[in-house]
Amino acid sequence: MDFKKATDILTRRITADEIAEAAGVSISSIARARLDQSSSAYRSPPPDWPPVLAHLARERCRELTDLTRALENVPIRPEG
């Protein structure tokens, strides 16, 4: 595990594109559902959004758990 790979994993975020794909809707639907409800462009989120986001969150947790385990097994080199 190198520093760049570890920090790439750590700073990765779940994108609206990934949410749209998982929910089976367009990216535009996700973008509009994220708007303030007072906006005329606001649309309701997909009806099944809670389990979809829970699934994505679990996947992200697994990714971070794997990273944690990998980093805990990397020997620390003295600086210098």
C-alpha cells in the first residue's frame, strides 16, 4: 500500500452518477431531488432511495474497513 493509493481511497466520494445508476434513474433526477424543496426545479427522490443509499454506504464502509486493515498492517518506517 502506498501513500497515494491510500489517500485516493480515503478521499473518494460517492458521486451523483453512482447514486443514479444504483437507483436506476437519471443523473438529472438525482440532481433535482437534491435541490431545495422550494425550488421550482425540485423533484421528489426515487421512492426506493433509502435502501439504495444504505447499500452504497455499506459498500463504502467495506472499502474503508479494508483500507483500515491494510494500513494497520503496514510497518511504520522511521523518518530520515
